[in-house]
Amino acid sequence: MARASLRDQILQAGLKVMFHKGYIGSSVRDIAAAAAAPQGSFTNHFRSKEVFARDVLDLYFDHVKTLVAQALDDTSLTPRQRLLRYLDIITARLEADSFTRGCLIGDFSLEAAPQSEMLRERLVAIFAEWRAPFAACIAQAQAAGEISDAFAPDDLADFLLSSWEGAILRMKVARTAEPLERFKQIVFATILKDRT
């Protein structure tokens, strides 16, 4: 009888380990131990730690996309309200972790991108895909006259995500919601100010 694959179990455990120890600080041994799997199972499923990290990043991004859809696809809210709803959802999730864990996409951008061209390229693609629904929502807000159309939707979406990642980084240092709330207050009073 064939043994069950431990791939998903290793990925889930590795996600937790990499959130806690980072890309560089996480060893294959740590990941296998967290998954309660033999170290050989890791190498059976993943060619390298770099390939594994890319798969962990994809697993994490799949989850992020569900949160984006939860907020930005909610047509009971105005486009501007949807943007704020997303940031509020993320704030609540970060608060549930006592502001000790940030965003794996941001963490990997800082730590893994300089170490791995494969991960850097994957992060470039993730940011482009992540930006698209925000740009679409911003375009809807501009078309409705809710917010200024002084900047292109893609540029505003890129600015929003990049600045939000910076606020999350500060949050991890401060271990409070203050950087996140300050970001929301300033952005929604200026760049995404309600014009209606």
C-alpha cells in the first residue's frame, strides 16, 4: 500500500516556521520537525528549500487572495468602503496574533528576494497580481466620483499596497495597531479622500 503524501502537511508546518523564523532562519530540519515528518519526506517533495519557500509563498498568497475577494467583491459597500474593509480585515487578523506576525509577502520581500532570484521573480509576479483587484476597485471609486482621479488606478494601488506593507513592518516593531491605524487615517483623509 502506498504511503500518504506529507506534502501539504509539510507546507502548512513550513508556513508557520517561516513566519516565526523567517526564510534564512528556517532550516529543513526545523520544518520537518514541525510537520512531524522524516527529513527525507521534505526532500522527496521539494527539490530545495528555495523551491519549498516559493510553494509556501504561493500557499500564503492563495489565502491573501481570499481576503482580498472577501472585501473587494462585496458590492453592498462602495468601492472606497471596500478598500477600507480590506485593511480592517487585515488589521483584525494581525491583532489576533498580538501584532507579532506580519505579512509573509513583505517578509520575503525583505529577506528572501536578495538571496534568491527565483523568489524575487515570484514576488514581482505576486505584487502584480495582488495589485490588479485594488486597481480595479480604485478605478470604480474614481468613476463614481468617490475619490480623485489625479493618479492612475495602477499607481494608486501600488502605492497603497507598498505603503501598507511599510505600516505592517512598523507594526511588528511597535507591536501595536498604531502604525496601521495611522496609515488608514492619513490615506483615507488625503489620497483616498471621499469626494462625495
